[in-house]
Amino acid sequence: MTKVMEGVCVLEVAMWGFVPSAGAVLADWGAEVLKVEHPVYGDPMRGLTTAGLQSQGGVTFMWEITNRGKRDIGIDLSTPAGHEVLMKLVERSDVFLTNFLPSARVKLGIDVADVMGRNPGIIYARGSGQGPKGEEADKGGFDAISYWFRTGTGAAVTPGEGDWPLRMPGPAYGDVQAGMMLAGGVGAALAYKARTGKGTVVDGSLLAAGMWAMQPAIVGTQLSGLPDLPHRTRSDPNNPLATIYRTADGRYVALSILQADRYWPDFCRAIGHPELRDDPRFASHQARVANGELTIKTLDGIFGSEPLSVWQQRLATQEGQWDVVKLPSELSADDQAKANGYFSRVSYPAGVELDLVTAPVQFDEESPQLSQAPELGADTEEVLLELGYEWDDIITLKDSHAVS
């Protein structure tokens, strides 16, 4: 893959999922990303138990997802010697990436003025829960609340009869979306620096990313005066060819045929019921909507008569848009995903192999080759030597616990 970020040095002082996932994207694109962790405690993501899954074969999947391809140095930023090591790294870096809260940044001497004072041309990129301004600027946030529930997403996906709002469909769901956006902001800032020579402050937040995803509903409710946009049920669709049908083996086919009249005749042929094409109850979009309950019932009976494998073959013979409602476990075997290089296989010492999903933007139609996330402090000595420290200096730093 063309490494569009090759030669870019990113210094990451961040934890958990959101901002580290931005660092992972930049690493996918070829940047050298150096992650800074506390030499004892490290990033809490290292030991996170997600969905009841412990580390297997020495691999914690959430850690790998958000930190693949990085180097790692252990620094205690609260010590003068450790802080100076960080500032020497700042001087040689193009990007400073952090999600520490404002009060913590000030306390540790890594706020905007501190970092840009040592390197005025650096890109200072910070991720937050609710944004850098306002009364909640120093309030922490996780994607489950700041991205999902606060933005109306959780309420919008919850069925009307649901007792409780639905949670996110998977761990770090909002983190990785917001992280990709922040990585894009870093890329734009680097382009600006290439033209002007000026460093900039880049801000991204979980709240902003979630609002961006939900903006059709946010804007639509302003015009309609409704608390949420209407959600039609399967029995009352505005288009029976844009809904979900259950197959005989309990799987689901999702239709999204928005130009219904255009595709209806051939759709009827493909599903083995050409007689429906000219049936006055179904022959036009208006007729299908007017007879929506009957249309749904008719198609329910048809799709329910055969297993998914049959419908995959038949629907592939017509041009209307459709797909299978898949389980996450099925994606690693998805031929289209593999053909486009949307996975990169990473091997681990204990014999474990994982297909990690690559950053969703490619360059020159090539996919990056990923590598595993680093051990805590894996590159400390090498990085210090690159900074010009002698071995005696490194030993002194380690003895004082400024680095690991």
C-alpha cells in the first residue's frame, strides 16, 4: 500500500479506545506511532475484559484493535526526568495525540502551550468526550454514553415496545468511528502545515462524532417538531421492498430496493412468482404501499418457504439491492471483504492468528499489512538511544523509575 503517512512521527499520550484508535489508523497509513504509557500501570485497555472474554493466548483483542502497528515507551510523566524525555520526543514529532482531560494535561505539563512551546509546528490533536469548551470540557466520557446515548442513537434504535434503550451493538463501536474522524482531521492539519508551515490544534469528540452520524434525525426533528423521526414497523412500511424477511432456516434477508417500480418485475421473476408482477394489488409502488400489510404477508410466505442459501442464489440473478443480515463471526469469511483487503492477518507468538480489520480508507487500491500491538515499554531503550541518551543515562532513568 502507498504509505501516505510515511515519515510522519506521531507521539500518542492516550488511553482506552477513542484516541488510540486514531493512532492505529495513522499507523495503518504508514505513520510511525510511538505510544507513551505509564511504566507500571500502562493503558487500562491492555487488561480489559470485554463481552466476558479474557486474554487468550496472550492476546487481548481490544488492545490489538486499537494499538496495532505502534512502538511503545514507558514514561512516568509526573517525574521531571520523565517529562523531559517526553519533551525531547515532542521536538522530533509531527503530531501529538492525546485524550487526557484538560486538568490532567495542565498538571502533567502536556497542554497545548507546553507542547507547542517546544515544537511550534506540531499538530496537537486531542480527543474528548464532550468537546474542549463549555462546562463539561473536563468531564470524562466513553462512547457508550457520549457517542451512543447522549446523541439520541440509543433511543432511535430502540423499538417502541422496548422496556429499556438498546446498548451499542459491540464494544468500542463509537470509539472507532470517532477515531477514524480524528485521524482524518490530523491528515487535513498535516496538509495545511505542508502549505503554510504552521502547526494547528485539532479537536475531535465522541459527542461530535455521534451527532454527525445522527444529524438527519437531529435536523429533521427541528423541522417536524417531533421528538424523534417516525419509525415504521415491518407491517407498515413505506416500501415493502425496503425491509427484512425471515428465511426458512431462521436467517434474514434485508432488501433495500428504493427504486421499487424499476426492479419489481425482475424481482418477481427471481423469487419464482412472476404472477405478482401484474397483480393489481402489487403492480406499482402506490399499490404495494396501499396494500402494505398484504404485500408483507405475501413476501413473508415466499421467503419463509426456502432457506437462506436458496435466496442468495435467486436474488443474485436480479439487480435490486439486497444483502444477508450477517453475524459478526461470518465477516472474516466474507469473500468480498477478503477480495478488497479489508482484513490483514496478524500472527502472535503463542500461535494465535487474528484477522484484524484495516482502516476503511485505502490508497492506490492496496491494503496495509498490519503488525501486532506492542508490549509495555517494548521500545523504551531503542527510542532513548535514538534521542541521544547514553546507556549510563538510560540506567539512571530506569533506576529512578522515570522510564521502564
